[in-house]
Amino acid sequence: MEASLYERSGDRIRCTACERYCYLREGQSGFCGVRTYRNGILNLDVYNYPFGYNVDPIEKKPVLHMYPGSRILSFGTSGCNFACKYCQNYEMSQRKNVAGEYMTPEKIVKEARKLHVDGIAYTYNEPTIFMEFARDVGIIAHKYGLFNIFVTNGYETPESMEMASEFLDAMTIDFKGNAEEKFYNRYISVLHPDLIYKTIKYSMDYGIHTEITDLVIPQIGDNLEDAEKMISKIKDIGGEYTPVSFLRYHPDYKLSLPATPFETLKKHYDIARSMGMHYVYLGNVREQNYENTYCPECGALLIKRQLFNSEIKGLNPDGSCTHCGFKTDIPVKNSIIQ
């Protein structure tokens, strides 16, 4: 399948899907391994080949401020434009060849409807590398009332974000640990993590619902000053109502550090709250109350969460607080009002 996100540059082509902007000669693939210059065009090798396929609660992405309690069909492909040394989906993401089951966009949406899900999530690996495939699935999904979510590392280009705006309803933009350049260089093979903030702005400018996650890795990616810098930039871009989740790291792939202590996560939570962020969460933890949503105005419990289950406790159907009327802008379609 010919990709759309590329341009010609002499005897080479330049892929414009992600901020690596790979220059390729005939026969070469990009860093992701699945966008290949072949027979004079850029081919998206994984088109029609979803790899990894599951029905999840929306909270697992995590998307916490859009249709809580919804069920979504999740899939990814092989390949990735990052090389995280601790990737939990490395069997997919670090596989630089086509794998998966042949399924057209029409068939994927048909399967989603058969499973009675509310939306589709493009996840597990980096969806930007299969943007054209995701776009074709997403446009069909919209025709049947299904919403679309990207779980992304935030390395999109202006070109790919323009395409994403055609079909995306939400993005979870995931910082992969310490948001500083040295960390990204050493552990992810990425040079310019600051570009992720541009993606956050693009997403919000396009009216795409945007949530932020930060994987807190002990010893190497848990610096509180760096976390403060990240929160400050996010607040400047999206404001104090931007949802931010700090996620516990678990050892995997090439990194065997112990799981993030709860105390470390709590310090990150406290910093974000002290900086005026209203919606701060901890993920992958069993401690109570750090996944709940509270009203920024009156403090009432709006959504109670445990693991990946949500109960609407204090939201009206229009997303306003039942206690004080504060408008949260959290749509509650397909949720059960308690």
C-alpha cells in the first residue's frame, strides 16, 4: 500500500510521518522498519496487518476524561519509531518486519461493531508509523458512531497531525520517562524530546481531546526537577485542567530496575498538584483514591476508579458536577450514572 506521508528529494524520498523525517533510498526502510521505499514509492508495509488485538476498558489507555466506562477495540502493528529499552510490547514494537493477521479497515470496523465496543484505540506500538492505515480505519469507524484514540509517544509531525485531525477524537501522549534529552538519547534513541510539546499543542489546537502520561522510572527517570519542568510546559500549553497520569514502571525487555516505589509516584503527584494541576492521577498502582476524579470547584467525588473500572458518582449527563454545577467537559456517553 502506498503511503501518503512522504515527499521526493532527488533520488531519495523523505518520510514525513514522524519527527525522524527519514531520508530513504530505493530498498531502504525507515527507523520504524515498516515504511519502505520500494519501486519508486513509499510503501506502508503493515497496511492491513493489525498485530495485537484486544477489547479493553478505555481507562486502560489511560483515557480518563472521555466516556468513562466505555469498551474499546485496541490494536497496533509491528514496528516503532522509538527504541525504548524497557518496552513492554517489544515483541511487537521492535519487530522490524510485517506480522499480524490480514484485515482490511472495513473488516476491522465490522469486527468492532460485532463486539459492541464504543471506539477503537490505536496502541501497543506507535500508531504514527501506520498513520494512513489508522486514518482509513478511523474514517469508517466514525461513520458508525465509533470514536478513535491514539496512544502515542508524541513524535508526530505537522503533516501527520493534519492527517490525524481527520479522524482522531482523543490522544494519550506518553512521556516515556524523564522528559530530558540525555534520558531520551540513552534509553530511547531519540534526539529531541522537546518536540513532544509541539504535538501536545497541535492536538489541542485541532480540538482533539488530549491527556498526558509520564512513565516514572526509578533511579534514571524520576528526577523531581525534571518533572516540574514537564508539568510547567504542559500547563503553559493546555492549562491547569489537562489530565496528567504518572505511571508505575515495571521491569521488562532490556531494563531490569525494580518497579517504581509508590513514594516516588506520590512525590510526582504532589508536585503536579502543588503547581495547580486539577486532574492528576497515578496509574498501575493499587493504592486507593489516586485514580479518582474530584470536582476542582467543590471537591466532590465525580468518578470512582479501581484498576480499570469506573463508576460515575457525581456527574450529570452533560458532564457537570451534581453538587455545585461545575462544568468538567467530561462526556459521559455510554456510562452508567450512579
